[in-house]
Amino acid sequence: MSRKNTVRATQGAEGYTVVGTRPPRVDAPDKVAGHAIYGPDVALPRMAYGKILRSPHAHARIRSIDTRQAEAMPGVYAVVTAKDLSEVADRIGRVGESSVNFKFLCDNNLASDKVLYMGHAVAAVAASSPHVAEDALKLIKVDYEPLPPVTDVLEATREGAPLLHEGMLTKSLGGLGERPSNIASHIQHLKGDPAQGFAEAEVIVEREFRTATVHQGYLEPHAATADWSPDGFLTLYTTTQGSFDARAQVAEPLDCPLSKIRVIPTEVGGAFGGKNISYVDVAAALLARKAGRPVKVTMSRAEVLLASGPTSGSVMHLKIGAKRDGRLTAAKAELFYEAGAYPGSPVGSGAYCIFACYEIPHGQIDGYDVVVNKPKTGPLRAPGATQTAFAMETLLDELAEKLGMDPIELRLRNVAHEGTLLITGNRHYSIGAEEVLRATYNHPHYQAPLGGPHRGRGVAFAYWGNWGARSSAILNVNDDGTLALVTGSVDITGTRTSLAMQAAEVLGLPLTRIRSAVGDTDAMGHSDTTGGSRTTMATGIAVVEAANDVIAQMKGRAAQLWGLSAEKVTYKRGVFRASTPGGMQEMSFAELAGQVSATGGPVRGKSDVNIRKWGGAFGAHIVDVEVDPETGKVRILRYTAVQDVGRAIHPGQIEGQIQGAVAQGIGWALYEGYAYDAQGQMLNANFLDYKIPTMLDVPPIEAVIVEVPWPEHPFGVRGVGEVPIVPPPAAIANAIYRATGTRLAELPMTPERILQGMGVI
Amino acid sequence: MTDRVRVSAIINGEPVEFLCEPRQSLLECLRDILGLTGAKEGCNDGNCGACSVLLNGRLVHSCLVLGVEIQGQEVTTIEGLAHWDGLSLLQEAFVAEDALQCGYCTPGMIIAAKALLDREPNPSEERIRSWLAGNLCRCTGYDRIIRAVRSAATALAKSREEVSR
Amino acid sequence: MASVWIPSLLRDLTGGQATVRASGRTVAQVIEALEAAYPGMKARLSPGGELAAGLAVAVDNIVAPLGLRAPVAEESEVRFLQAVGGG
């Protein structure tokens, strides 16, 4: 696999010394030595261990909870239920990137009157050891009144389906629904006249698609350790993508002012969106407060799968129409997304992305957010988009075949450009869609013939919008000329390195002079979560501004020493210079740093931003598969992922992100899915039966970087991390079709389904 | 509380003594009693490899071994790999090849790779894949991990050569 | 006058029009102007004086955290967006 696989689609400013290089990750030595502290690794003196009692029923009313026996057990320090929570108003707040209903959030942490999924938390115990805590759970008596569950998203919308939230009416811009329903909300987008568009079409393809509930699959379970001071000040160590969001999610249920909570984010062992929402922090905080000692609550693997936030399973109806020459005339989508136990699926972003790659004159999208007796869905890497891409990109493949067109040529004929008005009413601004498609078409993988029986090649093209939002950065200059870069952005992918690289580039100093760290909620300005592929871009802007701030301040100090005004001082590659009557003065950054205290207070560059414009990005994938005609097993022979990253700060880290996302996509395509029985019991809450890809399932993945710089970032950075999980299931489905003649419209594409499709079983 | 058992063992070359309940796994003992948090819990039922350690040089899932079972035995954890003057060649290879992102699977992965290289100094890519198939990683897509193991194999062979001269 | 993209579920109020014109110095004023021309708009876009839950507003392609208080210029493009989230 070549390292030099960067395709420059447009020329940006060249001559970078740090940006574009591949230094080792700054956090790598700590991690390979087993020295880094993750959520479950936290240990405090006198610490107790918390465990959570969870509902065995998928749907039930709670008549009563009796905790007295558990409380009396030796070694038990505290037992809590929803009664220990404050009265939380039914209010919407901002957590992560979306709105969250705090009442629902509290209820999900500890159920009040109903349990809505198997695994729903009902009570929690803190004890001297995890084993004692587990034994104590068995002594808690919960009187349930089981109710019929509903786990299928379409079933849940039908009249007569069991209602999860009695009295819930469907919300939409068109007004409130008339009858209580499991459909929490309905969104719609409409452009032009779809009926007319379909009438003009010469070819129409239509299909129903289904995807299963899948989990982010991070290896590290959720873990939080809460430690209260005697005057009611909480320190919370937690594995989270967003320390400020973690703080808000504990403040509300505990009725605690934000100033009395300090969140210290630990190292995170994988997140992919799933660690935006807190699942054990409230229990840990309540238990610690009641027990009068620190309490650590960690989820087991079963609990992670049962009771954290997987992404929606879905049913999608899709119809597209085109002229014989391939121009799309109309597109219509109906999306039913599982929200899980409480409203809030990513159907909105799925709706935003489904047609975002293409210029389509007429279209309509209806999205339905439907509650079902499954865990409340949480964000999963490009939430909602992989589902819709699976539908759109396989249907386009079908269209290409019907038209006798090359699949990439069909996409090129319709590809969106700057200024394209999408069906959702958004307009694209500065995108690299066509560049990505052309780079994919011209890639040796696409041009290489694929021979052999039962083999096929598939492509898919996809978009993710990315994000901007709030970030905070501080750059401290030390007396010896080294620096400390601290941001409020938790590092889940390597941003400590990519942010320090941006600072080093601006400062013209070696990367090794900058220590890069993540600050807690006391030290930093409000930073939105590390998610939405925002950090290298938005926090990067803050870092660049902070670095420029350092240079400006340092110039002022040099000016003081040299007795002239700051505008006369120049700075280049680590050296300050000024022309004075006595001759050319110069001083290195390190020398000047040694003079900082003589010339004033400490020098700290600072920037706090709210980035409201961000560049979306496109990816196109090519995959070759071989399908065993007897077993239905899919072997991936070759995989190439092309992506527009704007500007690659650290190409190696970007390749790693792309490879990891593709591996996740392979799991979603072929292996992963929550299985339920008729009683709403999840059958595969373990890593044996919920199978994530192993080293035997993932081939070498070639990541091809295309750069169409995003104009609003100093180096042109676009978000990278989420785009590459969107195309894989569609690309693989298309390849399986070419290999077997079977078009699968349901995920995961298991051997059983493939053989059924082929008529073998 | 169940009566606790006294266990004496050698961990990372050092004699260690601790008290544990018979129901506590080796993983628990390492992490909660001995403060060796390098080995991680990912599943607690032998399906992910994050808890991998060497027991008398043999690769095991410490979540499937009881603490009491290591009485008189030798255990190597990730903490035992780095020398006083730096990381081992295998750890350095992981850093150089960028074979990690979140790093949670990394201690188990390195221990498992060490077990392989201790037996087979020159494994093929296929052999590495099948040996490490029991170590799940969700971040990297695996390819760089394999490159790191290959690179470490080369570096180890070279250093053996240098030593024997 | 600013041009306003009307979400499809509100087009029953505008007689099916997807884009309409309305003047105002802030998003709140634009909504008032919309309400005057198309009664019922205000209750759907900003019930209780706040932007409807799950709704955001973009002015000239920039998402406006100020929401109803966001400034609107003479030739601005105002668009009401439904919730989107990342991970």
C-alpha cells in the first residue's frame, strides 16, 4: 500500500513544514505502555463500586421498588432509585449536537414509572466491591406489571400498537398529531413537483430497504467516578466526548449549579458518537453523594449493548426517476427510523444526506421518528446517513444497470456542485464532490479488470455535512520557549497531535516544543463535544488564532526590549527581528520567552470561537468481493476509499480514520445487528454473537486523500472522521449483486440472506 | 464476605503477594488490587482480547483466569514490557507505524503480538492475522497493527543479530 | 426584502410557495412579517416566543445561534432547518 497516495485536486498554499507531515501521535507512548488512564482505570482512595439494576422486561410499569434488604446488606454503602433525582422539568436543552429532552434523559438514567426496554436502569447500588454490589442488586425487589412490547419500527406506527409514551402526539411543523402515537415526529422536505418529475422520467426504480440496529462497538465500556467534597462540590471523572455536555447531563438531574461540578475527561477507549450521552454518570453522582465516598460505576459489555445508545434500525421506501441519458428527474423517500425508548433518532440527518450528492429538480423526503422498546438511540458516526446511503446508492446502482451506464458516470452526470439547491433547501458551498468521483473513476482499482467466478465490484458515493460550533484554546509560553497547548476538546482520534501541528505551523517551531493537552471544565471555555468531525477544523481555528495571539504578544515584548513599536517587529520561523538605528536586532523565540517576565505578565495566547460555517465532505468507495456460492460467505478482496479532506493536516491519521470507519462499515454491512425475540428480549448482547469485524474480516484498505480546501479554515481543513462510514454497506451490496446476481435490500447481508437471495436455501 | 485467599506470584519479574476472593478474576486482581490497569476489560467473557496477559509465557485472557490460579506462577502484563530506559522494540514499532488510535485494545494487542513473536520470529501477514484474530480493534481497521508486528519482527531479528556478534 | 425558504409542512399556509419574501431586521421580525402575510406561521415556527424545538435558522448559509434575534440584511436568504446531528 503506497504512502504517497494524496491526490491534489486543487492547488492550495504549499510550503508547509508541519502540516501534511506524519509525526508520531503525541499520546502513543503512554498508550503502548499501558500508562494512559481510561474511564474504568480511575481509582480514588476509599472508592466504592457501583452497579445498576436493569429491567428484565422490554416494556412494563413499575408498581414499586423495595430496596431495604439491599441497603441492609453488609458492604453496601448506598442504594438509589429515580426518587433520589430532582424534579426535572420537561425541557429541551442542547447536548452534543442535538436537542435533548432532560426529562427523558433523567428517565433513561433511572426509570421512574415505566421501563421501556430490556436493560433500562431501575436502581443502583454502591458497595465495597463490584461483586458485593452485584449480590446486593439481587436483593432489590421490583414489582413490574409487564406490558406488550413493540420492537419493529413499522409495527410501532400501526394503529393498536402498544404505546410507549401514552399521550404522546406526533410533532411536526404541520401541527400536532390528533391521536397518541409512537411516531414522535414527522419531518418533510419538498422541492418542485415530484409527481411531475416522475411523469417526466423514462426509467423509474423503486425499492424498500431495511437496516438493523447496530452499535458503535467501542471496546471501552462507559465508566464514571464521582467524588463529592463536603461542601457539595462534585468532581466527575468520566469517559466522554464532551466534558461540558457531561457536566450538563449531571447538573440537571442533581439540581446542581454548573459551578459546583468539575468534569475531568479521561482518555477515551473509542466513542464514535456513543459517548456524547451519559449512562452511568448520574448513578455514580447520586451514589457518591449518598455514600459519602467516591463511587465508580462501569458498564459491562452486556450493559453497553443493552443500555447505551446504538443507532437506529430503519425501514426506507425509495423511488427515483431518470431520463434515458441518466439525468435524475425526481426522487422520493419515506424514512422510518427507530428512536428507541425515547424520541430523537437521527432521521433528520439521514433525510439531509440521502440526496445531498446530487442535483435533482424534484423531490420529497418524509422522515418519521418512531419510538420502540429498544434502548434510546445515540449518535453513531455520521448518524442516520449510512442507512440512507445504503438505500440511495444501491438503488442508483440498479438504475445504472437498467440504463446500461457505468455507475460512476451516472453519478457524474448528476453530481452536485457549488450552489446546487438540495431537496432539503440547503445550498452547497465549496464542495469537492466531482473531484472525488473523478479521482475514484481514474483510480487503478477501478480501472483494473476483476476476473474470476463469484466475484463482483461495487461502488458507492456519499456525503456528510460535518460541523463547526464552540471551541476554546490556550497556548502558554514557558520560560524556556516551549509551549503548552490546552484545548477543551477531548481527543478521541488524535486531535492532540493535529491541533499541535497547526500551532507549530503558525509558530514556525518544531512540533516537539509543544505539549498538547485537554483541559477540564474549570480550565477551559465552553467547548462543544468532540464529534460531528469538527475538532481539527473548528478547534483548529481557535488554535491558529491562539498561536497568532502568542506571536502578537511576543512581538510586543520584543518591541519593549528594543525600544520600538510592535509593528516594526517581524517574526519568521522562530526568530523575531527588527531594524533599529543600531542595526538589525534579532532574538529567537526561546530567548525572548526567557525575557517574558521582565517585560510583563505571562504570555498566553487565547481564543474562544463559535464556528458557524463548515465544509461538508464527500467520499466514494470501490470494493471487490468474492462470494462463496455454497456458504454465502463474503470475502473482501480489495477496498479503496477516496475522500475529500479539504487539507490533510496529518495524512497518516486521516488514513487511519478512513480505514477504521470502513472496517465499521464492513461490520454494519455483513455481520452486525441487534436480534430480538417476540418478548423484546435482546438475544445477542455480547461480543460473540454481536460480531464486530476481526483481523480476518478486514482487508488492507487503501485510503486516497483528495484536497479541495475549505475556504473558511486557515489551512483548508474539512471534517474527516464520519464520511467514510457512510458508503461501505452500499458499495458492498452492489459488489455482492455483481458477484451473485442477488440484490440485497436488508442489512446485515448475512450468508443466510445471500443464499436465500440466490435461491440456494 | 467470602474468605480471602493469599496469593504469591511473580508479576513482571517482581514477587507480589495479595489477598483475593476465589471469585475474582486475574483481570480484576491486576486492575483493582495491584493497580496494574494496563490490561483492560472489553467484554469479560473471552471474546475481545483486551485483557490479554502472558501466564508463564503463554497467552491467556486474564478475564478467564481466576486470581487464585496464579499462585506460584509468572505473569507478564503490558507494564512489564517497557525497560527502564524506554519502550520495547515491539512498543516502538506500534508507535512508529501508527498502529493505534484510541489505544484501548493496544496493551492486549501488544501482549498477544509478543506471544507470537516469542514463538515465531518471522510470521507472515496471514499468520499474524490469524494469531491476532482474537484481539478486537474498532478504531484502526487492523492494517497498521499488522505492519507494526512485521516491523517489530524485523527489528528484533536485527537486534538479535547485533547481540550475537 | 429577505427571501425565506419555507419548510414544506408550512406551505399549506403559503399556498404551496416554497420561497417567499419578507422584511425584517431580525429573524423574529421576519417571522412577524410572515405571520402578517400568512397567518398561522408564527405559531408553527416560534410557538411560545422561541424557535420551535428541533428547528434552527440559517441566515445566508450560516447557522445562527442567536436564533430569533439573529440579524437579517436586505437581501439575506433565511432558511429554517430541521435538526441534524453528528457523532
